[in-house]
Amino acid sequence: MLKLPGLIDPHVHLREPGATHKEDFDSGTSAALAGGFTIVLTMPNTKPPIFDSETLDLALTAASKKARCDYAQFVGAGPNNADKAASIADKAAGLKMYLDSTFGELRLDDMSLWQAHFEKYPKNYPIVAHSESRSMAAAILFAAIYDRPVHIAHISLKEEVLVIKAAKEHGIKVTCEVCPHHLFLTKDDIPDISHGNAGRDEVRPRLATKEDVDALWTNLNVIDCFATDHAPHTIEEKDSDNPPPGFPGLETALPLLLNAVSESRLTISDLIEKMYTNPKKIFNLPDQPETWVEVDENSVYEIKAVDQFTRCNWTPFEGWKVKGKVCKVVLRGVTAFEDGKILVEKGFGRNVRG
Ligand code: DOR
Ligand code: ZN
């Protein structure tokens, strides 16, 4: 049995308010605990989007009643809310900027709209950019111009990891995360994920080439965090004529990464650095006393959607055999998950920015 710190997922979509048929703070934080996460940072592309004090309260009220693990909620950058977003920074996980193709209404195409956010958002809290390829380079330029940190969400391409490496070497305050689906899947896996339903493989950023995936593994030392981008949509929605992009990931990330440890593709200390130490530092998160995760490194099992707590009822990793299982999660001295069961009530989770 191996003991890990309570893990931090800095990028999850729990769909509350507005789309609780896909997920809510109850099902989503149950999935988090089952996956070994004790803090989740939740994204603002909800309905309505979280972009000011009133909408932040909507999400935080739901979370305080329903969350079973600890959490903080991102505020989204819109065209006119730079002052408002900065004024509630103490209550938010950070500022999320959608600079590229995504799901929801929070998209900022015009770079002049980025300026007020980079000027005003407090430097001790992160700005997270959903930005791909050249818009990612633009976000890094903004970090340099305004001399403040920017965290690049879900990198997926060779060109991205190489540009981030160069930016770090020049002292620009950029950090980044990669998702398990961009480390373990390529475009070539699309037929297996699809099961004849074209929408299942839709995800932003899209699955990339083997060359891209190889470059992420080769440059793992450039990557600060593993983040799931847990983006649940129901299986009916994924198989519809207008499939929304996104994969669930909370319950598969740690087993897939432990499996990679068993294959010597990374070490346990890489895993702790990228799922605890670095996200804690980058997102300025507090200690969780008496909190840990017990995993059985030698337990081999098959990933199955029916065993998951997420409400979306599917996984792109269906049938994958992994070595490494989450056995027990202790959160603030209380056993929150053991032997496949959630043992804490709704509302046990706390706002880490509370
Ligand atoms: O695949 C994605 N799903 N990419 C995004 O940017 C948004 C996310 C979602 O919210 O479903
Ligand atoms: Zn996301």
C-alpha cells in the first residue's frame, strides 16, 4: 500500500449551476474522491457562466450544500468584467480566460479585451488560459508584458510544449498542465473511442498525433501539473447529431498515471509533484491537515463506466486494464472514501478560499 498526499485537480467542470443532468457538486466531488482528489478547482463555463459576485455566490451556495471534497470556483473573464472579477479574486480559485474554441459563452477573441484582465487581476492568484497553438503564444506574451503568472490549460501539441520550454528558459512566468487523455490517446484511437458514434471523441483541444504525444512525454519536466479537464456530457448527448466536446476524467487519471509508473514511464515523485506540490503552489492553496490517499500499486483492474460516480455514464478508457487502484481517501481526519464507497455526506467539502 502506497500513501500519497490528497491530490489536487486544478481543472474540472462540475456543471452546476445549469446542467446538473451531466454532473453536480455531489456526483462530481464523489467522482473526485474516488479518483484520489481532495481539492478540485471548478470551471466557470456553467449556465449562467460565473463572472461576478452574484453568479459566484450561485455556484458557491450549491457547492457548500453538496460538495463532498474541498473545492474552489474559478471566475470567467468576459468582455466587461475585469474590475468585478478582480474585486472578488480572494473568493475565487483564479481567473479563467477562454481564448479559443470551447464549450459555452465565455470566449474572448479580441486581444484588446484581454488587456484589462491582465492589468487588474491580482498577481498572487492565477490567470488560467484556455489557449491553443498561436493563441497560447499570445497568452505567454501577455504574461511577459504584464509581468505576471499565466497558467496554460491542457496543452496537447509538440509546438506548445516547446514554446513553453523556451518561455520558461527566458524567465517568463508561465506554467502549464496536461490531461491524461492527451498523454494516453492519439487521433489513431478515435475509432476505438467512438464505438461507431462519431461524437464520443469530440474534445477541445482535440486528440493530437503520436508525434505530439511523444513530445509531451519527452518534455514531461516542462509540464507543471496533471489536470483532468473532467468535462462530463451524457452518453446520449455525446452520441447525438450535435455532440458537445469533453471527456470525463476524475476517476481514471490516477489509475492511468499509476499504471504509467508501473511501466516506468514516470516516477511516483513526478506524480506527487504534478498532482500535489506544483498545483498547490501555482494556485496558492492551503494545507489540508490529516489528509492522504492510499493506493494499491499492484492491483490490476479494468476501467468500466458502470463503476464510476460521474453522472455522464461513459469513459473514453472503457475496458482499459490498469495497474494501480485508489483504496482509501482520508480528508481532514475523516475517511471519505474506502473500498469503492463514499463515506462522507454532502456538504462535507469546504471552500478552500472560504
Ligand atoms: O472538451 C472540452 N470540454 N473543452 C472545453 O474547452 C470545454 C469543456 C466542457 O466544458 O465541456
Ligand atoms: Zn476545461
